[in-house]
Amino acid sequence: LEYKTNTRFGYCNTNYAMLALIIEKSTGKKYSDAMKSMIFDPLGMTNSFVYDYAKDKNVITPSYRGNGQQIAFDYLDAIYGDKNIFSTPQDLLKFDLARNTDYFLSPELRCQIYLGCSNERKGQKNYGLGIRMINWETGQNFYFHNGWWHGNMSSYVTLQKENVTIIALTNKNSK
């Protein structure tokens, strides 16, 4: 172990790639098919899919560096679980709205998602099940996750108390 359990977290994309393999093993389906049948179809996320390197590389919107240069695909684009879900803000909002419903996630699972597992810096740096969080002493909680791959950048923020969600996506890596 790098540090004592429940004291810190070390974000590692490999964990999400491993999770995708566990999903395949437990469902008996390809990861893309499992995501479609378990999440995309039930939630009506008709513009979301898991990127297939061989099939989709010539049909998706390319990504760009800040200087406008297109970013080429490479062999790491064939790895999934840690990236390669293509979606829209509208579809991601459908996912966000569903996360608070009993038909999609049980109350017990929702509680686990937002239960911090690291408390590395109390209230300031914490991690739940796939979500980063800031928990202020006032009781206000700020849940978020950002992502980046080949110039595609995303940010998801939810303020549950205010019933507000912010979803930002771009295909240009720029400050």
C-alpha cells in the first residue's frame, strides 16, 4: 500500500480500465454492450456510446491542441473504461437526473457513492465512488469530476442542495 486505507486516494485510470473488464466478466457482454443495455438505453441516452477504435475513428469529431493542430489517434485509444465514452450534455443530464432515482440506483448505493473514502484534507480533498468531493463545515457539499483525453475535456459539477448541475465538454485542449 502507498498509504493507510481510507486516508488518501491515488487517482489511476488503470482502475477504470480494470472495472470495465470486471463488468465484461460479470455480465458476459462486451463493455460497450453492457453500457448500452445497463445505462444508455434505459436512460434514453441515444447520443452516447463507447468508442470503438476500429469502427469509430473516422466518424467522430476530432480533437485539437490549443494551437488548432488536430490530435492523432493512437493505440491507447483502444483502451476503454477510463475514457472513450462519447456523449452530449443533454445525455449526461439524463444520467445526472437518473442518479437520484430509485429506479436507477438504490438509496444504499447512492449513499455509498457520496460517502468520502479518503478525507486526505478534511473537507477539501476527498473521493467517493467515482466522484471527487469537497465537504464544507457548513454542510454544503460540492461533487465533481473532470476528464481529459487527446484534447477532449469534460467537467461535471453537481450542487445537490441547489438542484444544479453543470456539464461542460470541449474537443479543444486550451487554457
